[in-house]
Amino acid sequence: MVFVTGGTGFLGAHLLFHLLEKGERVRALKRNSSNTNSPQSMLNRIEWIEGDILDVYALDKMLEGISVIYHAAAVVSFQPADSREMQNTNIKGTANLVNAALDKKIKKLCHVSTIAAIGRAENDKPINEKTIWKSSKRNSNYAVSKYGAEKEVWRGIEEGLNAIIVNPAIILGPGEINSGTGQMISTVLNGLKFYTPGINGFVDVRDVAKIMIQLMESDITGERFVVSAENLSYKDFFNHISKCLGKSAPRFEAKKWMGEIAWRIEHIKGLITNSKPLITRETAKTANNTYIYSNKKLSETLNFKFIPVAESIKDSCEYFLKIR
């Protein structure tokens, strides 16, 4: 039986779909506050269990009869106020799961990390699995927490756990409305005027789910993989969205100083209205940086053909317009 954490999330929902499509028996963890937005026909085929990876004693029971684990649960935030929760859930929660997996002699674990947990290359050179992590102000609190989570998985591997780590780029695809891709589409629909000069990696959620399953079904263990289809400038990214929506593309490049002002204004507004700011210091920095990722290792290992980013954006826009 397969155990999945984070099954109510964007990637987790797609992963559950592909696992069920392959005929797997699935037990999925959900928090009391989580909503399962998947089709009812799919939900009925999953053994849902309420709990938390921070509950060590509950984890022991959750893993009864489990052979493999897909760990996709994490707190994702670029809000400074969420830093402690990310450290707790992402690092301590992963440590708990690794310990439980070792205790239960789980056959294999797949840990979902992020490209943000990989080191930053010098002079905008391609970043790959061997790029060394360095402490830096450029690392977000989220990245630091996911790097810490990875260290727990590597510790488990040293102690005998069969595990693989995937580091997805910015995940696109149908299924998101109020966050991630959906939020970016909504921004363009409302008339986005500015784009930032940064570059980043992007990948389709359906590809990430398929890659996770393929790696878990292989004999590969003790490895990490960058999962990125293409590197794209934010200008080109928003141009693709604008084209799909029939809207005007953003025309003006937002200078770095504009981002510095914007996040400060959002911070003050958040304090006054008691709401989370749309732009933070971390997101402003990321949007102006250039990150080039190499998918050579994964492409050669699995001979995998990625969905083009333009197609991912098109499918995302069509889903958004249909559901909203």
C-alpha cells in the first residue's frame, strides 16, 4: 500500500490521480483543516486519514501496512510570519516521517523538495544537483526550511533508508485557482502592466507526478533530481499567459527599486488591514534574479520528454477560465 502526504495540495492531487490510474491502493494523510477538492469518484478510492506529521505516535499507526511513501506535504510561504511554522513542519515533520519509515522498514520514500533548496551558481551558470548550497541572504525562509528537510532525508539514507529526492521548478498546470498558477493568471486578467527581469525554471504538475512514480518504480535510490522543463524569463512567461487569455502583455520592466518600494508598501498595508501582503521582500528579490536549471540528469536517467511550458500555460488558462 502507498502512503501519500500532501494529497490535498496541487501536486498531491495529481499524484493521487496517477497512482490510482495505475491501480495502486492509497492511504492519504490530510489535516483537519484541509479540503479534498478531487472528484468524488477518486476520493472514494482513497483511504483518507486525518493527522499531522508532527504527531510521532500517530505516524506509527498511519504507516501500518505501508510499503512506499510519497512525501509531498510542506508549508509553502514567503511571509516572514510563517517562518517558524515552516521550520517546524518542513524540517521536524520530515524528520519524524524519515524516522518512522526507518522504524517500519519502508521499502522506499520519495521526498518532494524544491529547486530553491539547491545551491545558487556563480555568474548565472546552470544549476544542477551537484551545485553546493551556501548560506546567503538570497535564500528565502522557505528555501532554508526545505534544505533542512532534505538534510533529514539524506540522514535517513545514511541510516539505510531507500529514498529519492525530487527538486521541482515552479509548478504549472491545470488545477489551481486561488494560488500559484491561478493567482498569476488572475493578475494578468486584471491587467498586469509590469514584468520583472528575472529568469526561472518551470515544469508541468503532471510531469512532476509521473516522474515521481517512475523514479519510485525504478531501482534508483540515494539520488536527487532537478525537475524542470524549461528556463523562461518572467517577461516571456507572462507574455504566454497574456496570449492565451487574449489580453495585452505587460509592457514595462519593473526596476529593482520599484520592487523594494512595493514590498514595503504591502508590508505596511498588511499591518493596517491584518492581511498577508501580496509582495514580500523575498518574492521581490526572487523576481529580479536569474536562475538557470539543468534537467540533464533526469532527462538522461528516465529519457523523459517534458510537456512544453507553453502547453502547460495554455492548459492552465483553459482550466482557470472554465472553473472560475
